[in-house]
Amino acid sequence: MEKKIIPADSHSHSNQSPDGENTLREMVLRAAELGIRHYTVTDHLEINKFYDEEFPYEEPVKQSSLLVPQLKNEFSDKIDIHYGVELGQPVHDPDLTERMLNSYDFEFIIGSCHMVKGWDDFYYLDYKKTDPYQILRLYFEELLEMARWGKFDVLGHLTYPLRYIEGDFGIKIDMDIYKDIITDIFKSLIKNGMGIEINTSGLREKIGVTLPDEAFVKMYRKLGGEIITVGSDAHRTDDLGKGISEGIALAKKCGFDKIYYYNRRIPVAINI
């Protein structure tokens, strides 16, 4: 049987992230086996957790900066590899963020928010004891601050907290409440030449939809958004490439005729 080609997977994590399971080499090998044409590793760089004792980020980031170029050369005839990063909470410490961005040659930067100032990661919150609407308001306000700051390429998993609020806790959220601020986020991204991702991790989790889902991908497109990437958000080899075909189909349904991957911070189009 002929190998199915997966055009790109632009969001994944190795064990250079605190929650990743497999080595960079194992991730690359599996990506090549799956027929992923353009593969970007985007290990976590959580700015507000940078100095935590349980996972000091400086050394893993440094190791990845050395390992990825070696893997690029070794597998150049099998797969196109790119060195990215998932930059978490960049506006919590702008000076540290600037230092990290100036110290490493990231080819692709996903801007993400996994926790808002003064709160724990959304993964750990108990939404029966915490008002999810308050958390979401703070979250979208921080995303807007990030979009206006503008020193990344693509906004990661726009509706990330819903993975837990709706998926794990079963609390249905009226997202129309946040339509205006999400519109402002999209307009700021578009103005600054940045895009959004279709994160397919939700398809294999309880929430059962991409992050963001169809409604927000359509909104982004209607506002003039053009740059869109698709990523599995795999933290192990078993999840690499999962949902990519569905994510591409969703992009097409929402009016996109291209998805993108990044090479040296430049978006490269793939016709779909």
C-alpha cells in the first residue's frame, strides 16, 4: 500500500518538553515513517515557569538548538524538519522573552497561553470551584495583549481552556459572550501579519473538536485571515499526524485554499 502523504504537522513536542514522552530522534523517525512532508518540532518554552526547579528550561532549549540541525542533515533525504518553539505566556516577562528569542534561531514561533497571571495552568483548575467565564475573560484579554505585542508567528489553540472546561468538566460555555474580544484578537493578528493554527488535539480528546472549532476558523477567514497552520500537538510518537487530514478539510471548508508551514520565520504555502 502506498504511503499516505501528510503535508505538514506544525505542532509537536519531544521529551525536551516537560510533558513530552519521546526523544527528538524518535519523533523525527516516526514523522518520516508517517509520510509527514514538513515536520516542525515546537517544544515548550514557558516563560513564567522558566526558572522553576522541576524543569529548568534553559538547558533543554539549548540542547534542542544543537540537536535539530543535526537531525535536519541526517534526515534531509527523508523529511523536511524545522526548529520551532511553543512560547507560553510571553508577556509575563517580556525581557526574558526577548532574551530567549534573540538567543536561538527558531524557525517558527507559536504564541500560546496555558495559564493567566496569578492562576495555575488551565489543566489543573477545578471549574466547579472556579468561575470558567472569569477565567476565559482573563485568558482572551491576555491573548489580545499577546496579539498586539506581535513577536510570534501563529497563535496556538485559541480555545485551549475549553479542552478542560467543556471536555473534562462538561460545562457548556456561551462563546458569543467573547465574540467581540476574539474579533479584536483576530484583527490584531492579521494587522501584524500573523496567523492561527488549527490544533487537532481536541479530536482525540473528550471535547471532540479542533481548537479552535469551525465557527472561529470561519470568523478568522471572514475577517481577512489568510495564514493558517495545522498541528497535531503530539506529545508522543503515537499521536503524530493525528487529525491533520481532518484539520486540512476544515480549513478548506472554511474558505482556505492553502495551509502554511514556516521556514526561517517565513510562511510557506501548501495548496490544499
